[in-house]
Amino acid sequence: MTADHNTDNNVNVDGKIYKILVIEDDLAVAEMLKELLTSEGYAVVREYNGGNALRAALIEKPDLILLDILLPGMNGFDALKQIRAQPQLTHIPVFMLTALDTTEDKTHAFSLLANDYICKTAHPKELLARIHSQRIRSRHEYLIPLTHLPGEQQIHSAIELLLRNEQPWTLLYIDLDNFKALNDAYGFDRGNKMILKLAEIIQAVDKNFGAAEDFLGHIGGEDFLLLTSPECVVVLCKEIIRRFAAESVVFYRPEDVASGGFQAKDRSGQTRIFPIVTVSIAALNSADIPSGAAYEDISEQIAQLKNIAKSVVGNSYTISSDSIPIVVN
């Protein structure tokens, strides 16, 4: 698998290069696709074996997948089934790009939730147009505009999939304390930049300390949800908190950093000093979720844990196995 980058074109959105995973065993076709897509400014990652498709998607977390059907190791249909069974990949568009042109193959692909089906005889301009159209649809239908992360619909689907899975998992609900006051004191632009910084930190920490199968979603505002493995929870919580504390100081005036707080109006309209924004994390282990629980039940459980984490001043996390707030200095 190799990656090729060309950032000259305007497909670079908010500093993020749109990444396409090409799963194609014909070297000539793979090279043609690489040249076509990189010339348009896309980042291209290639995989040649269908049996490695899921691993490549989990590691690379592409924005779109071009998937051949006739592949060594595993055919494209079975690879698509594996991809669609992973919570963190459900929102990624998959285009079948193949020489097969029968109605049966097309209907089978769509029954497996392929987003598009393109024959290799199609003109390159058609492929580029379909990719561009999908990018626009994904941005409006599935991703949160500010962070380009999966939103409520994908979060719901990911949790529903995990509820049917016997493997243990943990839901991390990551929230900021005193964020509304910061928005009022510094303005929404500063608040948005802080949200983007938190998203960047969560992604970086999860890449270093989480599992390849982890799923990160943006609930909205300053609230994020990370689905991970129980053994990763403590280090993820501590590292997210540590990095945010170190890297968020750039959002304040020097005098506010020195004093440890900033001035803003509270909900009653009275001006007072608020502490620097901190992180509260609630961790709900699947082992602590009652049998038969629905998405709404999990939402209630995590809300209770979040209230426990927020009951103390400063950075903290709470894990459902003990339900006590752990302060991180």
C-alpha cells in the first residue's frame, strides 16, 4: 500500500486532503487511477488484495473507497460486507469500480449498501464527477460541517452495531467545562477554534493509544463521542486531558492564563470569573449496560456519568465500573 499526495488543487477543504482508498489488483488500472486522482489534488492510498481491504480502511480511515470486485484474497462483495459491519466505517462512501456490468452484480452491490457502481469503461470525467458529487452529499448529510466528523446519525448506527456485538467496548463522552462562558467572553470564532483543537487532539491521541477499530463522532458543539476498547480507556482519558490542558492556553489572553480564569456573564446575567476551560470525560463500559438496553437507555446512562465527572472542578474522568470522578492535574 502506498500513499501519493498532491495538494495544489482546491479539493483541500479546511486543511484536510480528501483521501481515497483504491482497492484494485490490476497494476495498470491502479496506476491510472492514482495519476488521475492525484492530478485533481486527492490523496491516494492503494491496496491490491481484497483480503486486506478491511485492514486498509481501518488504518487509513479514508474519505471514500474505490473497490474492485474481482480481487485476490477476497472478492469485492465480501470485502464490502466486512467494511459495512464496522461501526467506524459505516459513513465512508464505497464505490464499486469494476469490469462487471450485469444487472445482477449491480443490484447485489447496492443491496450491500454500496454508494455507487461504476464500470471501468466509464470516462474518467464521469468518475471524477461522481466523486465530487459524493463529497458534497457526505458533507451535508453525514458529517458535521465544522469538524468533518460523523454526526448523530452515524453515532446512533455505530452504537446499535456494537449492541449486537459480543466483544467488550467502551463509550467515551468527551465534554468541555465552562465552554459557553468562553464563547461569551471571547466570541464564537475562538470557541470554534477550541472545538477544532479538541477534535484534533482526540484523533491524535486515539491514533497513538487507541485501537484501529475505534470510532470518533461529533455529537455537536463541544461534545464528542469515542467508541473504543476497555483496555484503552484510562490512557485515552489521561492523554486527551493532558494535551488539551497544554495546547488550549493559546486561546486565552496572557493575563487570563496567569490568573487561571476569565471574566464573563453567568446565566443570570451577572459578571463573574470563570475557571479556564477544562475537560470532563464519562466512560461507559459495555459490561455495565443492562441486557436489552436501547440507544436511549445508553444516552441516559452516559448523561449520569457525565454529571458525576462534572461534579468536581477541573479536568476529570469517570468510569462506569466505579462511578467516581477522577481528577487529573
